[in-house]
Amino acid sequence: MGHKMSLQFRKPKTNSVFSYFQLPKVVRRMKNEEDGVTAIEFSMLAFPFFMLLMAIIETSLMFFAGQMLESAVDDVGRQIRTGQLDNNMTEVDLRDAICEEAELLFTCDKINIDMQVVANFDDLAEKPGPNEDDELDPADFNFQAAGPRQVVMVTVMTEWPIYTNYLQQYLSKLASGNALLTAVAVFQTEPWTPST
């Protein structure tokens, strides 16, 4: 019986052109290492993750501020409707009453307040808003004290700054890029006795 012998020949090392384009030996040795993969993946995802987190927090704060503004206008509207803030009320009284309810998040001098008083709901004019330059002009906001059995519309508007939610800046109708927070209350005052 004859035995077949297999001979293995080692290829001689040649310095071909392709050997110059190979990764260095140190890098090839680290190719299969996975010790720092998690840290590298987190560093790649950290920036978009934190941007998204800040946008969620800022949007939530904006909705909270809008709800606080609406609650303040509802509370003050109830005082006007029941005659607690009567026909002797001034524009300063109205502003102070709203600011007292919403002072936690808002600067009082940046709140624009409009109060219309008419005889019937059909007589109400459109509420004020941004002008042709997409800005809020305080001159467009007027005040008129309410008496008993009158229809009242109280409109409060203010700008809310946007810092991290860049999409909101482009969706805003204001030239400043800020969000516009609006609260409106429409009601008829009760037949309370007007003060003299």
C-alpha cells in the first residue's frame, strides 16, 4: 500500500502593491475587539438624543404656559362676569388681575390684553393679532370697561421664546420666530348692580 504524501509549500513573502494598502498590524489586531463599542455608539447618538429630549421638555413647558394663560383669563373673566371687577375697572386693574394669576411664567409688560364690550354676540369684532409685519403691536389692543348684561370678549396674547425646538420656529407666524400664545374668553355679564 502506498501512502500519499501531501506537501505544503509556504508562499514566499512578496511586497506587492496591495500590501501597501493594508491596515497596519495594530489596527488589524483591534478589528475584532468590541470593548468600547457601547461608548462609541452612545457618543454618536448622544447629541440627537439630548436635542430631542430638550425639544420635548420645551414643548411641554410651552403647553403648560398656554394652559396657565388660559386659566388666568378664565378666572379673571369670571370676576368680570359676576361684577367683582365692575364698570369702575381700569386697564391697569385688568392687567394686574391677569398678571397676578400668571406671574409664575410671564412678564407682565409683555402681555397684550384686549377687552371688547358690545350689546350682542353678533356685534363682536375680530380679535386682534399679528400685523402685516408679523409682529404684535400693543396699539392694536384696546380696553373698555364692562357693565351688567353686556357681551365681553377678553383676548390675551404674548410671545413665548423657542430655543431648542427649531421646527417650531419655522411654524411660527411671528417674525421673531417665537410661538404665539393666545387665550380668549367670551361671555355675557350677569345683571349685577353697577357701581357709581
